[in-house]
Amino acid sequence: MKLLTMFLLLACCGAALAQDAGYAARSTELKQEPFSDSAGAGTLPERTQVKIVLRQGGWLKVESAAGSGWVRLLSIRTGSTEGTGGDSGLKQLFNVARSGTSGTAVATGVRGLDKEQIQNAQPNTAELERMARFAASRSDAERFAGGARLAEQPIDYLSAPAVEAPSNSVNP
């Protein structure tokens, strides 16, 4: 009896530790880190079988014969490529006739920050400075618009918010 219980426990644990499998829905670039501007780590051809190792936000870390790295979540379909037949398959045609769509639905979500992550957040001054370089002055915007023959639209620039001085008085 103990042996059977131990076997069932190991089987359950093994299933829990198993990693998801999937395939590349389209050819996509593997990244070294889960960021759009990260260095490339290779290319994952369409329909390549992958093992999903980790999920971080909208990114998946995958391993395959083509290499390993990070890809966008929507580039990977879970399951096997067997029986998927592509968009031109007879099954897809019947799905469109039956439901008005391809019958395939994809949903994704990106987990928000938890309380601890928000409390420990640190400003990234280098990224803030990088972002500030994209700002355009009014004269730059007018010069660009004139060169592109754009018509002027009356839209006021936002003014800086007023900063209130802290109050040291105590209300009676």
C-alpha cells in the first residue's frame, strides 16, 4: 500500500514539474532577454517545437533544437503541431462556415505589479534621460509640420502642474 501511495505521489509531482510544450506560430526572433530591444539569440522558424521553460509578463523563455531564448507570448501556441494543418486546412474552412471565425481564440494577459514590487520600485534615470531625448520643442514640431505640408491644428501644449507648498499650520 505504501508503495502504491508513493508511486501516485511521484506521478502527481512529476506532472506538476513537467514543462509545457508548444510550437512557433510564425517565424520569430529569439531574444537574449525578455525585452524588445534585447540582443537577438537566433531565429525560431515557424512550426518549430519548443519547450516552454519560463513565463515573464508577455514573454516566454523557450528551448528548442533551433536554440533557446525569449519570444513574445503570442508567437507560441501550446500543444503539438500535429493536426493543426495551418490556416488553409479543411477544418479551418468548416470553423469559419460554422462560427464566422477561424474557431481559434488567443487570449493573453500580463500580470501587474504586486505590493512589494511597487514599494521597492526604483527610478531608472538612464531611461528617463533617454525618453527625454524624444521630446520635440514647439519650433521643432512646427518645422516638421511645415516640411510635411501638414495643416495647423489649434492644440495647446500642456502646462506644468502647479506644485503646492506644504502646509505647516494646524487647523483648530
